[in-house]
Amino acid sequence: MFLTPEIIAIYILDIIFLVFASFAFIISIMIVKKWDINSTSELQYSLEKRAILVATIIKYIFILKLPLFIFFVFTADKISGVITGAMCAAGVVNSISFGLWLFVFKILNLFIFGFWIALHVKDMQDEKLSFTKLKFSIFIVAFVLLVVEIFYEISFFSSLDVDKIVSCCGTLFSVASSSSFSLIFNIPNNVIITTFYLIFALLVFFSFLKKELPFLVINVIFFIVSLLSLILFFGTYIYELPTHHCPYCFLQREYYYVGYLLYITLFIGTFSGISGSILRMLRADYKKIFYKTSLIFNSLYVAIVTAYPIIFYIKNGVWL
């Protein structure tokens, strides 16, 4: 087992999350089974008080998970200095067979917990608390995913071996790699870039049409295509090196931590579009401000990544 102060802090927070989330999970099951807003029984009154407590617990878990995700990346990047072959977080994450799945669950849980908070806010604005059963049903699923994430995270850090030689990001994110990442390098740059701007154009189009379902789907696709285009094309202009495709290195100081700005704007933009569309479909009176929020942050992301190749061309007169 490999321990650092950062890893110990993550372990402690994982245990705290697990304890409080388990308590919230048990109460959520009771609420889903026995909630009746029209009842005046003592049980219903008790459930209403417990629902407030559980909502508070879930809110604090989400509030802590946001910076903890960034802290996880920071920790993986920091310990790359003591693992042979690793140059950044990529080598550390991929040194464990399920490292990529850990990242998938972390991102998925951020979206789900964030949506839960948005649904809870809407529920509290409804006199009949129409979404109470739904939101606690969602949390039951979220709890299972959270447990999987915590299990993966503890197993991940417990399995790290400082004596093991791992692949660097330059090897992992290349066409010659034997990892699953190598498959995406079969996509030509012109195809991924055309797709990226086409999807963004559709996102703008549906934001003005105010069509929830297409807007939701487009945001999901935009999130995936944005990550692919960042790895395959835009990232090379951030590094100013055509062979460097790592999605982690531009989180480092050498690149002014621009990766954090990119990922945060992309998350806010797509999350606003996805969660807002779902809430709008659940309640027609849900405010349409999410269209503007999603469009602003997604446009900001597009503007930033587009600026890098343009500036490079202006400075050097050639494309990579």
C-alpha cells in the first residue's frame, strides 16, 4: 500500500461519505416506500423531517465531491513523480486496470448528484413536494454508484506500486498504444473537428428553438465529442507538439492550469443543458434560463480551444 497525506485525506473523506450516505440511503428507502404528502400521520411528519436531514447530507456530499474530484487529479499528478515511467496523472491512473473506470464513475456521479440538487431545489419550490419520491429514488441509484466509486478509489490507491514500471502519457495516448485509447486515433482530424463544430452549431440551434429533448441529447454528444477533439486535435496546440495528446498534462503549471478551466466550463455547460432539459420535461414551468447558461459556458469552451490553433498559426504561419 502506498500512502501520502493526500491519499490519507481522500480515504478519510471516502469513509465519511460512505457512513453518511448509508444513513441517507436507509431513510431514502423508507421515504420511497411510505411517503404520502396527503397523510397527516405521525409517520409522515417524521418522514418530512428526515427528508430535510437527508437532503442536507446529500448537498454536502456534492459540495465536497466537486473540489475532491480536482483534488484526486492533483494527487494522481503529484504521486506520478515517484512512480517509475509516469510523467503525469495519466501514467498513474492507467497503471491500475480499472483506473479509467474510476474516472468514469467520478464524472457520472458528479452529473447525477448535481442533477439531484437541481431536482431538490425545484421540489422545495413546489407546495405539494411532487418530486420527493422521484428524487429519493434517484438517490438510491446514486448511492449504489457512489459505493462503487469509493470501492474503486480505495482499491486504486491500495494497488499502487511505486516499484512497478508504468507507461507514460506519450505512450498511452498514441496510435501505437495497446490500450483502449489507441482506437480513437483512427479518427481523422478533419472528421473529429468537423463533427465538433457541427455538434456545437446544432447545440446553438436547439438552444434558440427551446426544444428540451434534442438539446439534452446534443449536450451529451457534445460532451463526448469535446473530449475526443481535445485529445486528438486541440490538445496538441496547447502543447504545441503534434505527438502529445495527453488530456492530463495541461492541468499542470507549465500550461497555466488551463485544463481546469476547460473541464470546468465544459462540465457546467453540458450539465446545465442536460439537467435543465430533464427538469423542463418534468415540469413545463421550469425556467428556461438553463438554455442561456449552457450556451454561454459551452461557447466559452469552444472559444478557448479554438483560440489555441488560431494563435499558433498567427505566430508560426503553419498548422501542426
